[in-house]
Amino acid sequence: MGSGFANGGGRWRFRHVVLLVFLWISVDRTVAVALRNQKVRISNGVGQTTQVSSSVFIPSLSEFTVCFEVERIGNNQREWLFSYTNSSSTAALSLGSDQTGMKLVVDGVVCSVESILSAADFTSTMRSFCVLWTSSNGSVVVYFNRIYRNITCLLSRNHTVPAGGTFQLGGSGQLSFNGNMYNLRLWNRTMAPPELSALTCDTVGSVIDWDNNYWTIPSSVAQTNNTLSCSANPTTPPGLGLDSSAASSPITSSTDSTNSSHDTNAITHAEQPASVSSAATNNSATNETPVSLVVSSPQTLPGTTPQLPFLTINPPMTNIDETASSGEGLFFGLFFVVTSEQSREAVERAVALWLNQSFQDWIFAVDQFRVDLDAVSNSHSCQVLLVIRSRTEAEVMERLLSRTGLVSSGLQVLAGTLYVRSVGNCPEENLLHYLWPETRPRVTQYLPCFPNKDHSASRTCLINPLNYDSFWSNANMTNCTVTAENAVGVAQQLANFTKNSLSSEEVSHVVTKVQELVNVARIDMAVAETVVHIMSNVMFSADKPPVPTSNRALKAVEDLAQKVEFEGPSINISSRNLALGVLTLNASTFSGTSFSAFLPANSTDPKIGFELTANPLAQVTLPGSLLSGVPLSELDSLTRINFMFFSSTNLFQKEQDSLSLNSYVVASSVGNLSIRDLKDPVKIQISHLQEQVSSKRKCMFWDFSMNEGNGGWNDRGCSVSRESSSNRTVCLCDHLTHFGILMDVSLTSSQIDQKNEQILTFLSYIGCGVSAICCAATLLTYIAFENLRRDYPSKILMNLSASLLFLNLVFLLDGWLAGLNRSEGLCMSAAVFLHYFLLTSFTWMGLESVHMYIALVKVFNTYIRRYILKFCIVGWGLPAVLVGIVVAVNKNFYGVLENSKDDLARMCWIRDRAVFYSTCVGYFCLVFLLNVAMFIVVMMQICGRNGKRSNRTLREEVLRNLRSVVSLTFLLGMTWGFALFAWGPVYLTFTYLFTIFNSLQGLFIFIFHCALKENVQKQWRRSLCCGPYRLSDNSDWSKTATNNTKKVSSDHLGKSLSSSSFGSGTINWTSKAKATLTPFSKRLRNTDKCFPNQNTPASIFSSSSSSDTEPNSSSSSSSSILPVSQMINKVKGYCSTRTDNFYKNIIMSDSFTNCTRL
């Protein structure tokens, strides 16, 4: 009896102790998150407005996500849920409605969102909504009821929400929403659907959070309610925020999850799936279970919108919570397509009944059900998330396959579309010193905080509602705070953790912990040394931390220097990348001081010295008048001067305005004062990272307020002293802060800055697009009209146009393919094609000059068999051989080429510099030299005729020659030579010239060698024009073109390459040839009998003269034999005429139909 009483009393006392501890924890938690238990009545009465605290700075927003919960009490014709106004009281961000529907106002632009959100969606029940907006494309998204709806508001594109305004609930005057608002949070980014579905109550808004520190709330409008979605509930595991009913039955398991630094016990909580029931077990085939589709009360993650209406199958047999929580309950994704002409609701009911009948003897539940209609094929894509106990993927598939086919009348499952996949576990992950074990879906893991194990961090394995993949939510670390008691342990743990390489996310987390540590801890020498080594490790492991993280890190170091406690006149703390020195200050006797940063002997850690040293890394001299402008009331508070030396510049922006950071960074401060506009300047001497002879250098200081609070380099108040040298720079500044030297390293200032880069990119794409269209037009013109392509120059021009067309098209697609990040092989192929078509374009430009040389210079020539075929082999085959060799040697020479200044500026191109210079630059130089030589020869021939022409004025001749120059320049690709002159100070100028003229090469070729050609214009008029602009078929030109076409068709004329420069416009020359060259031609025909090879005559007479020779001319051939001198004169006359016709056909783009052919 006594024993029993004693035992009972022990149990009684134990229960009371547990209850007391439990109540204490509950009270403590409620106080910590008081606002989570409160909703706010939206009101705009005097003294009743709820707004964001004035201490909260709202930055400018180019994108945002705002999530909130709201319930309606009454209706107003015009109502605003929240509004954000700038300093001039202009609406910068508002959400509300009027008689025309729901509206979102962004930077004064009104976007109608009635199609995706209506006032009727706000009901008397508290519901969650998320609104997202992106400036770059004007996209507006509403996420509600787990549905992701979006529209595009074009007027809001490229707008930004201004900074520094006032955010309040409701609107002005009588325009506020009549209802209650809860859990409003604002982020300065847009979230993807999986991230929205994974939001928890503990996800903190980056701009505004539902916390007392962010809001000014009149007590009269705050209403406490413990049934809110994120209210602090003692029965709820930390971070979940579920109702007690939902959290009362999870199965908890304890596992050991140990990482490299400390042991942690992972406590597992099974999160509740949707509140739906499993099918009843019924062995009677005639007793069907009734099926209904209702909007259930699905369990949602705290702070998120509820899920889509789920399928509910009644009556229940077992609870889905038990099914999902037990080790036997597994999630399966079921995907299939059904065909039916019925409505969507009818299909949902039929599929629900089919699933119920298929699994009627199993313990199962339907967690999610989604049907998408394809109106074209009358098919419905179905996705079902099932929870089934003690079954495998193969068993589920077998059961469904046995029941496929006809689901109900007029509805069946398409064969081959059924797919079953089990939802996998979230994998084990070591993140930020926490080892999260492999976890089943919908289960929350709890790990002891690092390094304070008295509290827990939580993380949930979630299921993506779009594809049923599992993924980890963001870890909830809100309970893992640094206190004065655990600060020393936290510092030591962080020092050990930062010895390894860190990701950007880890760097941000470490800096946050350092800030917390510095703010709450008592900083003695031991803690200060540890923090300095932590920051040194961060600078060493993070090559380029995020800009906000860098700013926070610099401020943490400044706060550390101000708070460290020490004895004696000074302290000196050294590490690999950071040195800190603090000197006690007596303001009344201060007469100036200096400090130096140097490397001690046999050491790699810089050290601070409080006296001048030889060859310092950096040296700062503070004038005696430093404190002359400080008020007397503040002098007594100045007790120290802080010095910081950064041997690593990773925390600072390394490039700005085409200048690069080329020095160490040194900082100095006097207490917490901002000292500026000094009478005598501060002298800063800093060594260069690289020797710099260039005189272009700037002394800059780090301005924390630049770039919207992200920081940047500012040269205000600083100048370069004449004492500077190539190894060090001396700066004179009128204030104290972080100093560095930005200078022109390797002539980077003469290269392309970001603004010019954007302009050149725009010009390139516009020019290439225009060129592609013009090349296509040129090609189509010559393909469509047979008379235009019978001569060699036209065929060569067609090949060049085709090559430029493909080059421009591949270039336009190249940047897009490089940004896909899906297939390295795709980008590699794009680089290969871009290289190939660039080489073919160079080659055909060179072949143009080769043909001109043969046609103009080599007057006496022989017939070349398969002339164009050989040109095609060289024009298309030689580049293919070169590219093939490169691919055979190493295909990885091609790939994504990154831009060091812009991570988004990527290109699929040659990655190896040796390959680029040998196969592109070298190849182009050879072609360019050939084309330059031919250009000079042609122009000499043309200009040589000027003295023999008396029927044109000087002005006409100059314009004629100028047109020849321009025409040949683009045909031979002479503008590509601008690349050879893009060096030094003229780099940018020639880069613009290169971009403009070469991207438009196709346009100029179309103008000079297609649109301005007389025969092309007449063909267009005959075939494309109508009315008075149409050219009749019996015109003089048509007759001439027909006659010339017949002449060109003769086999005899096709065997003389020398005729390639004659055109249909050479009637006068033809008549002249009849009178002057007939005797010579007669003589030649008489001697033809002596040649054994009749297929290779050395003919120098025109085809026209040959064809027009009189029938009886042969009878008189022996009556006139020309002397040698006369023959030479005749040949000279022929050559002069030949040059004239070359000018007409090649340069002036006259008709070109009487040339040689294959």
C-alpha cells in the first residue's frame, strides 16, 4: 500500500513537474512570437492605421513576392488591401479593387488582375494569397488555392518600386478593405511554385515580416486568436504551426545523425497529408461506395495557401494520417490519360470511382488529384498522389493494368499512358554544419542547433505538387540564436567550420552568425582573435561573396574593432587576410599619428605597426587637426582609433567603370564618428598588387550607401598625390573609411564597359537580323530567275550569300543556346557550325577576288573545266577540313565561353586561344591580304581608264569610282580588317566600326550586287510588279536579254573564260569588235586547222563578234593578213574594252549575262 502510494506520489510529482515545464515552455514561445497570435483589422481611422515601422527601410524593388492571409467582414465598392506610397505620396505599390475589378498598382502603373484574382475570392474565411511581380517582363502572378495563375502587364515592364516609402494596410480615406489581415510578408524576389508551396510560418520576409519589430500596430485594431494558421500552440512542434488536432497524432522517432563536427539527434515528426480517407473494404461487388468531390480541409504548410480541392472518398475505413505516418505507408504518383467527351467534373467523378473500385480491398488514400483537359484531342491528363500501405510499385501497376480500358461509359484509359512511380525520400544532405538524414516525404526532421544544442532547427521533406518529386524545404534556424552565454563556443565552432571551402549560402550564414555574436557578446581578446580568423577564412574561401554579405562582413569587422576590450595602449591581431589594430586615444592631447601594415620576417600574416616602417604594404598618417571639427561634447566619448588592413580584396567590388582594384584595402575610424571635410588631408600610401606604369589611377573609398545600400567605390574627397610611383600610390583624402586604388590594369579602361557592351550587343543582333533577311532575299532572287544566275559571278555571289545567311542565323541562335544550360553537346555543335560558316564566308570572299583576277588580269587564258565545281570544293570543303581537324584533335576546344564581367553574357565558341588565333585570325589574315591585293589591282585598272574617257565629267567619274570602292569593299569583306586595328586607345572606335559594317555586310551586298543591278530590277518588274510598274515581255531589254541568252548558250562561247566580263549592255563594243577584230578572227579560224586540239582555242574575240560573222567571211580569209604591230594594237584595244566591261559587270552591277559557264 505504502509502496503503491509512494509510486503513485512519484508519478504525481513527475506529472506536475512535466506540466510546469511544459507550461513554461509554452508561455516563453507565445511571448517570442506574439504577433503570430494576432490578426489586424484593416482601418484608416485617425490613429487606427497599421503601417510598417519607420525604422524599417524598404529598398527599391525590381521584383517582389508578397504573401498574406485575409478575411472579409463587409463589402466596399472601392477597397485596397495594402498600399505603399513614396515620399511624394504617389502610389508605388497597391492591391485592391473598384467597380472595374481587381488591380495591382506598381510604380504608378495600374495592372488589371481581375482575370486571375477577383474580389469574390476574399471571403469570411481566412485565406492565403501570394502576389508576385517581375519588372523585366511585366509578369504578374497570383498564387491561391495552390493554383499558379499569371498574366503580363506590359506597361509595368522596366519599372521599379521606389525605395524609402511608407507601407500600410488598407488605403487612404474611405478606400480600405473591410476585413482582417494576417501574416503579411514581403520578399525582394519572385518565388517559384515549389518554393511557394514550401513556405512555412518561420520563413522570414526579406523586406517585411509578420513580427512586432516590423510593424506599428494600434492596440485597438489587433485581435488575438489562437486558431490562426501560424499561432504559437504548445502542442505544435516548433516551426510547423499546425492546429492541435493536426499535430496530435504524429509518430515520433529518434535517430542519430552525426556529422564531422558534433553529434545530433534527429527527431522525426510525420507531417499530416491531406485530410482525406481511404476506401472502405467491401467484398461485395454490388455494394458500391458513394463518391463525391468536395473541397476538403487539406493540411497546408504554415503560412502558405491551401491546396487544390482534393478527392474525398467516403465512407472512411482508416485514417490517412496513420497510413502516411506508419513505416508501411508509401506515396505513389499515378499518371495516365483518359479519353472522353464528358465535362471535367464528370471525368473526375468517373476516375474517382475507378480508383475506388481498383483498390477497394486495399488500405489506401488519395492525397492529391489533378485533371488537365486537352480540348483538341478530347483527352484528360490525370495525376493522382496515392498513399498506400504495404504495397510496392509493381503491385500498384499490376492492379491498375488489370483494370485499364473502359473506365465508365464513354471514358477509357489510353493504352501505354499509365505510369506509376513511387515518391522517393529526400536525400541525406550536409548543409551549414547540419547533417539532415534521408527522410520520407511529409516528415519533419529536428536537429539540435549549432552550436547551442538546447534548441532545435527543423526541416521538412515536401512533395512538389506539379510532378510529385520530393524536395527539402528551407531549414528553419530561427531558434538557433547566439547569446552572450554561448558566444565563445559559437566563435570557436565557426572558426573550425570556416577552415573548409564555403559556398555563397554558407558564407552568408557565417557572416550572419558573426554579426549576432558581435552584437550580443562581450568581446575580449580571445573572442576578437577568433572572429578575425573567421573573417580571414571567409575572405580566403569565398572568391566572390554576394554583395550584401560583403557589406555585412565589413560592418561586423568595424563593430568588432569598436567593441573589443583590452588593456594597455594598443592591441594588434593578425591573420592571413585581415589585420586589426586598435590604439587608445586621448582626444585632448592628440597631435596626429601613423600606422603601417607590413609582413614580419618569416611570416605570411600582415601585422599592424604604430610607427613608420620601410616599404610598408600600406601606411596611413592622420593629421593633428583630425579632431578639430569634432564638437566638445563628443570628444570625451572618443577613446580609440581603429585600423584595419585587408590583404585579400574578395569582400570588395573589384571592377567599376572600366577600372580594376589594384591595391590592398586599408581602413581607419575614430570611434563611431563619421569624420569628413578635414582641414588637413589624411595621407594613405598603398602598395599595388601589380606594377602599373599607366598614369590612370584613382584613389577611392568604399561607400556603404552606394548601389542601393550594397556598397561601391567612390572617389569623392580623394586625390592622387604626385609622390605616387608604379609600385605604390599615395592618396590624400578628407575623410576616414576603407581606401583602395582603382586603376587601368592591362588597359582595361580602353576595353568595353558594360554600357558599351550592351550597345554593341544590340547593334550586333539588329545588324545580323537585317543581314540574314537581305542575304535570303539575294539568294531567292537569283534562284527564282534563271537568267540572273547563268554566269560565274552570280553563282559565286549566291554561295557567298548562302554562307553569310547561315553565319548570321547561327550567331543569332548562339547566345540563346549558350544560356540553356541543358546540353553541353548542343552548345558544342553551335560553336562548330559558327566556326565553319565563319570560315566559309572568308573563303568565298577570297574566291570572289580570285575570280576577278582570272577575269580581269589573265586576258590570255585557257578553258577551265568544272570551274564552279572546283570553287565549291574549295569554298565549302576547305573550311570543313579545318573544322574537322580541330574536332578530331579535341572536341572540347569548342564550348561555352564565359564573360568575366557578366555571368549572363555567354557564348558557344572556341575556348582555346591557340585554335582561335590559328584557324580564325590566321586564316582571315591570309584571305584579307589576298583581297587587299586584288582590290588594289581592280582599282588601278578602273582608274587607268579615266584618261581615255571624255564623255563623263570629273564629278561623274569620281562618283563612279567611289561606288566601285564601296561595292568591292563589302563584296571582298574588307571591313573585317577593322579587327586588326582594334588596339589601344582606338579599340572602342574600331570595335563599333567592325560591329556595324560586318553585321550589315549582307545588307550592303544586297544593295550593290542585287537591288541596284539593272537586269535584277527589270526581272523584278516583269515578275513582281503590276500595273504601270510592270515591264512588258516585248520590251527592248527583254529582246536584248533573250538574244544574249542565246549567245551565251553556245558551246563555243562557254569555253572561253576571257568572255566572263562581258554583259548584255556591251552593244557598242560588239559593233566595234565586228569592224576591228574580224580580220584577226578570220586569220585565227584559218589557222585553227593546224591545232590538233579543237577544244582549247586561244580565242581572244568576243562571242558577239563570233556569232555575228557573216556567212561568207571564210571565203575572204586569205585576203587580209595583219602585221604583228597591228595585231598588238588590236589586242590593246581589246584589253581596254575588256576593262570597261569588267567595270560595268562587276562594279557597276549592270547586266551580267554573257559570262562563261560550266
